[in-house]
Amino acid sequence: MEKTGRMKEFRVRYERHADELKWLYMELYHGDEKAYEYFVGMLARMYAARPAALRRLDRERLADPRWYKRRELVGMLMYVSAFAGTLKGVRKKLDYVEDCGVNYLHLMPLLESPEGRSDGGYAVSDFRTVQPELGTMDDLAALAADCHKRGIAVCLDFVMNHTSEDHEWARRARAGEKEYQDRFFFYDNWDVPNEFEKTVPQVFPTTAPGNFSWCEEAGKVVMTTFYPYQWDLNYANPVVFNDMTENMLYLCNRGVDIVRLDATPYIWKELDTTCRNLPQVHTLVRMMRMVCEIVCPGTLLLGEIVMEPSKVVPYFGTVEKPECHLLYNVTTMASTWHTVATKDTRLLRHQLEQVFALPGEYTFLNYLRCHDDIGWGLDYDFLEGYGGEEVAHKKFLNDYLTGKWEGSPARGELYNDDPTLGDARLCGTTASLCGLESARYEKNGYKTDWALRYDLMLHAYMFTLSGIPVLYSGDEIGQENDYGYHDDPLRRDDSRWLHRGNLDWDKAALRHDPDTVEGRLFGGIRRLETLRAEHRAFDGEADVWLLDTGYDGVLGIGRYRDGEKLLAYFNFDYCERVVWTGEDAPMTDLFAGKVREDGALPIPPGGFLWLTRAFDADRPHSG
């Protein structure tokens, strides 16, 4: 009887989407009824297999559709091995996660992938097996269950553009099985691949040039957009979409709450195009959104679209036909580090104007650092308006943030350096890029204070933006670059491991000692999180606007929600600045915990202000 009731719930959800889902599927796959019937049967099977605890969580979240938009939500991104060694180790450290104020835990790729040919776990050889040294699928499910008891949502990467060359499908394709070669892009010679190369950009022109590789065993050419050991999947084949969707749902049924769709714009390939952001990609993502709403409606889709804003926003879909629930605010991240280097907020203001103009229901993930490099995908047309020539400007940014620029306190390294095009990307932890590493090396107290203040200011700025703030594990205690990767033969050629070092638990143990660097930063970030959760001006639905500060080096952001106004100022510059609030009444300095009577307020270099004022909710406010 219980099973009958469950399947009724499935049928109700399916019927809600049936017309659109079938229409999109049939249009994409040329009316393949047999493939669609299998697809729907698979959805029913995966729904039936969904554990009762997760179905209850689905219903709770359906009753509270804003659950992931609340200002209390704070994320943390981590590698399981770097944080605690194994999935069981992470379970044992959940008290620390909670102590960090985190209730959204993003576990970096942990599925089985071949050692030395994994691209940090993004070359998956089995979508249903955890990398053995990290644990098992049962360990993942147990961790997710523990997280859910603590109110923590779990995010996991789903690498859907490609598989490892060691995946069963790839092994069978190499052995000559046509059915499995059709799941990838195989060509008898280089004629078609050479035509693709005329229009398709290279992802890693230095370390992995080209978009195709020769497969000796099959005697054919195979598409490998990222690395030769990552074989692109052919989503024009409905079997690929059906089976990959089932793999995704399998992970959801193990307790994954947020599915990060890796390299989303790349998943549809077509000759004579860039093979990026094609219309069919949006069809696939829209269908995946409907699949989740049918089978596991408490699950969110997070799109990884590392593109300019005009390419990113369409992946939200529309109000009537939504696609991703969440997207990365990637351009803001790059523009932020541009501002750190230049001490000039004009580009950042220009970029934020575009973000602030978007509908309030769009939810971004905001972050200072992540596992990846920083690419300089900036608005160079805008920069040229005040003398920023692209190649020279990229060189300055990289020179400053690697410490080569005279006087720069930053310490980072380049990734995929191409001196001709100036397309090198940047690696480094937040603390090291803010100057904490160089200051501590010099044992310079003044510089240490400055770096800590700057680091905290950047976190305050991140918490001021609408959306979900995400910490990179270690940033909460000011973890510095890990140069040990140079000695690892499997990692030394990938400088991204510079900021992927193991969490220093000895330093983490100092997090509550206010006399230590770790304690000062940890305490400051925790206070920011607490204040953000307490004040309604930080709501995602708040009105948000830019403030005129009078200085290119000072960013100002205003927020208003339900009778509370916030004025936030961030001094990226080297010297103290005085800002004028223009308010006709005293304001509360949230971080300092005191009332500021004077409208003219000084901000130290690398400092910030969060100022609030309460209004009658029915009374109009300025701004």
C-alpha cells in the first residue's frame, strides 16, 4: 500500500511535466519513442529506490521553496582528502564544519578516477564508486545522513561532459564496439576533427593543446576537449543522456542535495560552431531540472558556467521554464581580484551594476577562491575606456598577484602560462594573495595586520552580495599556499595544487585564540556570518544598489529590506579614506558594535564598514 501511494506521488509529479518533457525529448532525439519509454521507466525506478528519509526531506523543501535562499546559508568547498583524509574522517569533523557556521558542504570530486590521469577527480571512471582511498558509497550516504541531521546540505560535482578513458564505456569503445564508440565522438581520420578545430577554442592550449586525440587501440580519432584522457560524451545519442541522468539520480539517492553540473556549456557538440552554449545545452539542462522536480525535488542544480555574464544568466532559464537553481558569480570573483591588484573599483562597479539589475529570484554562489585557477575573463572593452590594453593588463595583474610587481605583498603562481597571448591564469590561496604569507615570512606585524584586515574586508564584501557565500576550506584560518606539490611527480605540472593543500589542523586548533592570526581571522569571519544572519537587509530579495563613495579605490553597496537599510563600504586602497554617508540620522556600525553619530567616517586601508539604520517599513528610503 505504501509503495502504491509513493508511485502516485511520482505520477502526479511526472504528469505536471509530461507534455513539456516529452516534447523536448522527442525534438532533441528525433521522435525516438523507445528511448523515451526507457527514460520514463528509469525515472520511475529511481524514484522507487529513493530512501524514505530523502523523500521526507523532499517534501519539507517543497513546503519551503526558499530554503536555499535564506541569509543564514553559508557554504564551504573542500577536498575530502585535504580536509580529513576520508569520508569517515569528514563525518568525525562535522563539529568543526558547524563551528565554521557552515550549512552547505561542497565535496570536491570523489568518484573513482585513475591516479595521475584524473584532472583532480574530473576524469571519472565509475560514476557509482567512490575513490577507494576516500571510502565507499555507503560512507557517502552515511555522511550525507549525518549532515542532514545537522541541517547541512551536501553538494557534489557531476562530471557530465566526459568520462575517463578508463570508464567501461571507453574501454569497450577502444575494443571496437560500435555501440560504445557512438557514446563518444570517434572519427576514422582527422578530416572532421580538423574542421572542428577551425571554430572550437582550446581549453588548455599549453598543457593539452587541441580538442582531439588519437586512440591507438581503436585506430581512430576521439574528441577530448579538456585532456587526452577525458573523452567527450555524445549527448546527441539518447542512450548517453538516459544513462548519465540515471547516474546523477543514483548520487541524489545517496543523499546529494546539490548537483554541480561540471562544464555545463560544453555538453553539446556541433560542427561549424564553438561547441559552447549551444541551444541544445539549455534543452538538456531544462530536462534535468524537470527530472529532479519529478524524482528528487529537494535537489538543486548548480551550473558551472565560467563565461562572461551574458552567457551565464541564460542558464537560470525563465520563471516559467527554469533551468539551474544556482550559478557561480564567476565574473565578480575575477573582477574582485582585479580590484585587489589595481586598487581601482571602476570595473567591479561596472560588473556589479549588471548583477544588481538581475531579477531577485536569481541565486548566485559568491566566492573569493575555489579549487580552480583565476582566469582573467574581464570586460576589456570597458577597461580600454581608461587605458587598459588586454595583454599588458593581464600581465600586470599576474605580475602583481604573483609578487613580481615591486611592492606587491601577494604570493601566487601562474597556470597555463602563454606569454604571447598573455592568457596565463592565477593560483593561490586567499590569504597568500592578500599578503599574509609574505607578511608572516618577514615577521612584520604591521604588514600582518594589514593583510588580515584586507582578507576580512574581502569576506565582508562577499557576505554583502546577494546569494550564497562560499568559503574555500582553510580560508577561515588564513591558510597559505602549499608549495609541497612541486615535489609530487603527479602534481608538479599543475600549479592549482598550490591552493589545494591539506588543512593544517594544528593551526585550526588556534581558531578560538584571539591572540593568534588564525583566531583573529576565524573570529572575524564568524562575526560576519552571525551579523548577516541577524539582519534582514542581507535578504536575497533586498533592494541593492551602488553608492557613490567619491573614491575609485572605495566600493560602496547599499541594501534595503523591510525597514532596514545597510550601507557597506570597502576600502581596497593603500591609504585611509573618509566616506560621507549622507544620512540624516545616526547609524549603527555592526562590526564594531557601536553607534556612529558623524556622517563622515574614516575607513583604514583594506578596511570596511557595515552601517545599518532602521526605518518604518512603510516609509520610503533614499538610495
